Amino acid sequence: MRPWGSLPGDDPERDRAETEAAIEAAGIDLHPPVPSDHAHPHQHSQPGEPPVIGIVGAGAVGTALGVALSRAGWPIHAVSSRDAGRRERFRSLIEVTRVFADPEPLVEEVELIILAVPDDVIEPLASGLRMYSGQAMIHTSGALGAEVLAPAMAAGTQIGSFHPLVAFADTERAVEALHGATIAIEADDQLAALLGAMAEALGATPVRLASGSKAAYHAAAVLAAGGFVALLDAIAQLGRVAGLDEAGALAIYGPLIEGTLGNARALGIRAALTGPITRGDVGTLRTHLGALRDHAPDVLELYVAAGRREIELAEGRGALAPEAATAMREMLAGALARPD
């Protein structure tokens, strides 16, 4: 087991040994015997070694994964991208053997094909590719299931998905964030074991999703990332009413957010709820709604939606009297009904 605080790449020999042990323990065999009419034309990796990897897409996700995997001892054999600038940047950051504009020749040379392309491109791209026996193809979408890759399958091939729950705004920050992150995996048992070993090599925690749950999982991720940023923007807008700039709002309200998250982790989400709604303070709620209508009307709908959810949580833990809950629901409904 990797010592506490160490990162993939700190000790290449140890990382290699861990990878080999994980793959052998999982019984990985990406090369089952298959009909000869679609046999893979190139030699495979040796038993216990990472598969020969190719990444289709040299954007933010593909590049960060390429950097992280290569540093973790899972070398990238090939990359393909139709954007010449992205190909060159990928090659400048990652020691890669082959670089292609199109994905078809990449498929000829690798065992594990990673499609790191936008969601809308995945299905048509897979439809134009044909895997060889012994190959596996995965995508990095958080919203789409593995089944969108089915058109590329042939006898003896496998498909899956590998979604790091990480923001890929900056390559180095994303690579660093992968250590300790969650990676959602979809695949049959054999491929799932390999993807789990790959996630652990990155220092991440693999989580296997239940069938059919991908959209709900990803919607939650969007709320945790983009949705949270939208909430921060609303907080900053209210902060401006109080004379705070964005940095000031984050400085004042950031510790409150962090403390609330810490309480949720320690006590549970419902128990971490505080504030006027939990106390049944109808007067304070009325004051808030008035201020929002006067100074930040475009934040009002978000506040009302959150307030309704808070009422449900407060009722669920028995902290809110029924009459107070009814009064607050009526007040929230009336706030949105008012034309001003």
C-alpha cells in the first residue's frame, strides 16, 4: 500500500509493482481468444503490465489524463486530435510514441482506447470506429452510459466509462486534483477491475456506478460544481448590496460555507441545517424576501427554491412546527407570484 502522503510517480518501482499486483490480482485478461477475422494486428502488453493506451482527444480532459497516467507509470502510446495545436501541446507534455490527426490509425496500435471528447461527439465517433479482438474502449463522459460505445464493438471487445470527478480548467491543477478524487466507473467485471487499478494508480478512489444511474450521478456533480458556482455568484451579488466586492464576499462567506460542509460531513446533511427557516423565524424570512425583491430580484427564485428544500429538511428532523412550515411555504409562493 502506498505510504500516506506520497503521490503516484514518487517511487516508480513501487508504483510499477503496485500496478502489476493489482492487475494480476484482478485476473485481467484483455486478450481473450477470438475469431481470426478481426484479430488485433499488433502485439499486446505483457501480463501484469498496463495495457497499451491510446487517447482520442487532446483537449483539457485528454491532456490531463495523459499527463497523470504517464506520471503514474501507465504510459500513453498514441494520441489523436484533429487540432494540430492540441496535438503539439500534448506531445510537449507527454512522452508519446505516435501522434495522429484521425482516430482510426490509433485504434490499430493500442489495447485500451480512451475517448476524451465532448459528449455529443462520443456516439458518432464510436459509430465510425471498429475495435479489434482483445481491445477495450472507454469514454470520460459523466452523463453518458457505456452503451453509447456499443457500435464500435466486435467479438472479444469490451466497453466502459471512466469519469474523474474533477474540474479540468487547468492541466496541472487537474492532475493534482486527481489524487484523492473519485472516479466513477462503468464496465463489466473484468474491465472494471482494470479501470479500478488505473484509478488507484492515479491516487484516486474508484466507485462503480449502478446500471442506469449515470444521468442522476452527473446531475449531482453539476450541482456540486456549476450549481455551486451559480450559488456563489448569487451570494456575491447580495454581498455587493452590502458594499462587498467579490473577494470580500468570498472572504466573509467562504468560512461559513466551509464550516457548513464540515458539519455535514461530521453530523449528516439534515443535522447541519441552520438558519431562520430551521428556527421557524417567519419575520426574518419576510425581511429577506423584501430585500431580495428590492435589491437582487434575479436571486429571488434561487432563494425561494433553496428555502422550500430547507423547510422539508427542517420538518424531516422535527425542528419546525407545522404551522410555521405552512406560513413559510405560503410566503415563499407569494414572493414569486408578486409581479414586482
